[in-house]
Amino acid sequence: MPDIKIQNLTKIYEESGNDIVAVDDVDLTIGDGEFVTLVGPSGCGKTTTLRCVAGLNKPTSGTIYFGDRDVTDKPVQERNIALLFQDIALYPHMSVQENMAYGLKIAGFSREERIARVEEAAELLQITDQLEKMPSELSGGQQQRVALGRSLVRDPEVFLFDEPMSDLDAKLKAELRPVIEKVTDEIGCPTLYVTHDQEEAMTMSDRVAVINDGELEQVAPPKEIYDEPDSRFVSQFIGQPSTQFFDGNIGTVNGTAELVVGDYEYELDRAGLEGWDGDDVHVGLRPQYISVSDDTGAGIPATHLLDEPLGDATHSFFETEFGEVVVVTDPDFEGGGEEYGLVFQADYIQLFDSSSGVRIA
Ligand code: ATP
């Protein structure tokens, strides 16, 4: 199977005389057998990128290769792709078996070959017992499995998914996620999966590509994206509840960098802080690395607002001089509107340039 190489992809739409830069000089390679998720907020250019790879949109500039084959100007039917959208669109008057076999029939496959391929795909998708049913008799999750099966039987070179689970509830999503992973793994072709759901991106991908305003912010394995975000945007977008931010200033004490946040100082023995002495920075901390002290003098003064108990942990909200802050507290924490001190675990502090949002240390 080939890899997908997206090189310097730019797509500009023109609307009422105005240029809309939907995708801005994107470079991304999806290796043979690799599952890459393109994740970002609404309107950031995910679907446009995917449609250019599929051949449904013509790039303004840039090149798309499947292996060594330049497919930039090839129509969708010459790309041998499997495409799955949010809109499932099964043929309502055909059974599951007929829906899955239809593309093969049009392509001239024999009856025996159609049956064999559909049975193999149905087994992989765990829908063998649904083959005689009509689409209206299936749940949303089952229908999406049939749509996946319809693509699967055609033995695609490339898998492209555009928010295929956004109409499904949380439980069905959780059930379908491993099925999609298993299927794409088994077929072994490169997969580009578009979603705005960071949880989907984190749980399914070999690598996550975070896109913001048409530009790629970072491409890395899920753990690296979470632990070592390259920018404030990535830190905030990935992770739930999201990274909390504070205003800080960098100083130096006895040759060691020191971070000042409000009345609190943290020694930071980190590379990358040379030359930042006296500069303002944005300080990011994941909510599980902030602890709540009864001693109001122990950390950033905080007034408790409310608790959201989740069973295995509680999300506790506080008002501070930096705005509202969410902290992951113990399952039995109950704040009761009291005053607390929020204490940072200094090892997990992320520092960002306050103007560009780029990670400093
Ligand atoms: P969503 O998650 O909401 O689907 P997205 O990240 O997939 O968003 P795109 O659909 O790629 O984003 O859109 C990127 C930008 O391009 C947006 O500003 C959108 O309004 C604009 N856009 C998309 N399609 C067109 C079009 N056919 N004509 C004009 N502008 C478009």
C-alpha cells in the first residue's frame, strides 16, 4: 500500500469577492498502515484538506501523492479510496448484504466473489447476523458499520474518514472506535481521519495532527501532543478538562530561572529560559497538576465556586485573580464555597510566549 504525501497544500475559496484561506501550506505524510487524525475546531480547514486528498476539491496550490503517484489532478474515481462521512446514506430499499455488495456488482465482480468479500467484511465488522436486515432496522452505529463494510469490500488503497461518528451517542462511539481501528489496521492502508473531537483523536491515532486556522500546529503521537504541546493552542485544545492558564513573569535568582505568578515564585531549572529574564509569559498547567490547599497562603488565592463529581474524580471550579480555574480534585472533595490556595506542581508547568503562544519551556 502507498503512503499519502500532502505537500504545501493550500486551498483558497472565493466568496463575494473575498478570499478565504481554508488550508494554508499544509505538509503532512501519512505512512503505509498509519492512522493519522486531523483535529481542530470548527472551520479550521479539516474537511477541505480531506476533500483535496479525496479528489472532491481542487487545491489552489500544492501536490498530493499516493506513493509515487501524483494524484493532485486525478478525479475521485481514479484514486481507489474508501470515504466515510457523517452522513451514512445507505440505499434504504436494499438489505445490508446488497448495500455492501452493490459497488462490487457495478464494478463487475462475480456473484461468488461478492458473497465472499461481503462475508469477510461482515465478520470483521461483527455484523454477520445483520446481513439480511434492511437499513431502517439498524441502529446508527450498525449503519455506520455497514457503510464501512461497503468501502472495505472494494479493497481500498487509502481510507478517508470525515467525522463518521459525530451523529452517534457516546456509548456507540466508544463501541465503534475499536472497530474502525481494527478494520484500518487489518487492511493496512494509510488512514486520514477528520474530527473535532479530541478524545477520538487521542484514543484512535498513531499520530495526531492539530490544525488551527488552516495551518498545522503540531503533528505527533497522542502522548507527545498531550505532554509536550508545541503551542498554547495545542495545550488548550487537547485534554479534558483543558489546560488552565495564568499570567506569569520570568526572573532570575542566583543564576536559576524563576517564574513569578501573582505572589508566588517557582524555581524552574529548565533549558529554554535563557534570554527571557523580565519577560511576561503564559503559564499552562493541566488541572490534575494543581492541588487545593486549605491554607489560603499556600498558593494562588481561590474562592470555591462549584464541584462536578464524576465518581472517580471531581472537577472543582474556583474564582481567582486570573479568572475561573478548574482543578481535578479527589472524588470526595466538596468545596462548600470556602477560600483555598491553589498550588502548582512545578515539574508540569508549561510556559508559552505571551504574544505568539509558542512553547518556550
Ligand atoms: P467543520 O468542523 O465545521 O466541518 P472544518 O475544520 O472541516 O470545519 P472546512 O469545512 O474545511 O473546516 O472550512 C474551512 C474554511 O473554509 C471555513 O472558513 C469555511 O467557511 C470555508 N469554506 C469551506 N467550504 C467552502 C466553500 N465551498 N466556499 C467558501 N468557503 C468555504
